[in-house]
Amino acid sequence: MSLSPFGELRTELDGLTTEAHRTDLAEIDRRSTLDIARTMNREDAGVPGAVAAELPKISAAIDAAAERLARGGRLMYLGAGTAGRLGVLDASECPPTFNTDPSQVVGMIAGGPSAMVTAVEGAEDSKALAAEDLRRRGVTADDVVVGISASGRTPYAVGAVEYARAQGALTIGLSCNVRSPLAAAAEHGIEVVVGPELISGSTRLKAGTAQKLVLNMISTISMIRLGKTYGNLMVDVRASNEKLRARSRRIVHLATGAPDPVIESALRATDGEVKNAILTILGKVDAPTAGRLLTESHGHLRAALTAASAGS
């Protein structure tokens, strides 16, 4: 007798590590709060090790992504539910941290922006919806598309990778199960296997933590490769509030060791651009020259400093 569609899906889920049932935790609701917290903490402690096992694949994906971004491509995250929200979160942090254009790193969630706070039923089941979301964005061969799905089988994430790859885009599939359809569909498959969840199937827990760690790496290291940092300093930080304005001054001080009056003068001359201000101080050039050198070095401060030294 053939299985119903739901029976087939249930059989498929039964084979996923992320959906496995922990019988040893069957009575966790009868434990003390402190005991549950300790158990969760022990479970979470294994996540970095699972990520470490995939570091060669992660680094290869980042190197390929940085090359596309360097030629003007975009980084696009697509997922459903928790996975989609994590992609949107990582994308939204890039403009204030690295002064990226809002269109350079984009997060898309199945069902659209409203799905960030309210579940949109059925959206994750549509490959066509993912293709349409990417079609509207005009995905090209210069872009990087990251499909995110804890199970590795979510149609929206798989469909995004399949459509993007057909357009020549670089594709990365991030999941938490081995031999996943998502990894198979992507040029770079990353499978961080964290094991069954404390609450069966609640992949916002360990799987979500693992995905966040990997997304941190993808965006942060790509931005380092693009020259968005100087050492470990956020020299492209966008000073959009008082805290960030204070941080900007601290970054210039850490990079140059200059006294406050010099820092203030440099920031005024460069309209608050931290990277430019550092270059005027360390490279002993004026603001227009700093801007030109950074443009010629594609935003890489170290290269601009070398050029300033050669011209002095």
C-alpha cells in the first residue's frame, strides 16, 4: 500500500538527525529548571565542534564568495522560518558594521517580510516562490546565493539554490543533516551535524546556533577579504548614532595612536569616514588624496597606505 503524502513526509523526517527523538529526555519536563538549563548548556557546547568539522568546506565557500563580491556581486540568503530569519538578521547587520550598501547583502525569507514575525503557512513548501524572489532581485552570475535549511530538504531553500545555479550564480547550501538535497543542489554544500534537539525537531536550538555561527563566518570573513577591516578594526563602520560615533573615534585612535584633536580634525576633513581619516593620519595625505587612494585600492586600507608611502 502506497503512503499518503503526509506519510511519505513523516518517513522522510524520521530519517533526519535534526528530527530524531531523544528518549533520554522524554521526562525533561519533570526536571528542575537548573537541571534543564545545565542540559541545554551541555548540548550547546557541542555546536562549535560540529562547525569545526566543516571548516574546510566553509572556508572554500567563503573564498569563492569573496571573489564574486569583489567584482560587484551580491550575497543573498534564502530560507524559511528560523533559517530565513537568521539570514535576514545577518544581512541586516552588514550595513552598520561594514558600511555595505543595503542591496549588497540581502536576506529573503519564505513568505516575505511579514514572515519574520508571523508564520506564513505553506511558503516554505514552494520552490517556485524562491525562484520568483530571486527573479525579482535579478540574480546574476556575479551573485552568491546561500540556501539555509536545518533539515536540508526545505523546498524554498533547495529551489533558491537550483534557480540561482541555473543563472550561473555561486551557490552555497547550509544544512544540519548529511546527504541533504540542499547540499547536493549547491556548488558548495555545508552540513553541520549537531544531532537531535533537546525538544524534538525544534531546530531553532542547536541547528539555529550552528547556522548563525556559519553565517557569521560567511559575512565577516568575506568582508575582511573585501578590505572592510584594518586588522580586526571595523574601519568601514557607519556612524549612525552616538555609540557608533564614539566607536569611530576609538577605532581611529586604536589604528593611529593619534591624540583626540588630530582625530577630530581628520574625521571632519573626511566627513566622518573612519578609513579615510586613518589614511590621512598614517599616510600623511589630505582628505581628497585619501579618497582617491582608497578608490584606486578598491577600499583596501593596507594597499592605500602602501601607495601613500610610495608617493611620499
